[in-house]
Amino acid sequence: MSMMTPARLLSAAHVSMVISLVISLGIIYLVYISEVELSIPKLVGLHICLIIFPAIFKVAYVARLTALKQLGRAVD
């Protein structure tokens, strides 16, 4: 099993950030904007996911910063 290189880590972080952002925006749309009638258990589940997916985004952002630092690139 090979170690993940900083370049692969950076790519994985970017993909994770995009996916978690899209899912979070979809959940926000479903819960707060759309006119879809959702049951209470579904709403509770979506609200729990609304905590989990932004947390995944934050972890991916830290991984991105770590990869950029390892690559010697500017950390913005």
C-alpha cells in the first residue's frame, strides 16, 4: 500500500470539498427553499446531514492546506 502523495491529497481534498458543498446546498434547498412536504424523520435526518457534510468540507479544507504546505505552494 503506497502513501498518498501531497498532489493526490490535494486532488482528493478538492473533490471532497466540491461534493460536500453540492450535497450541503442540495440539503439546504430541500429543507428551506423547496415546497416539498417532508416527514419529520426525513427533516431530522436532513438536519443531521447538514451538520455532517459541512464538517467534511472543513476537514477537506484542512487536508488541502496541509497538501499545499507540503508542496511548498502558497497557503491561501
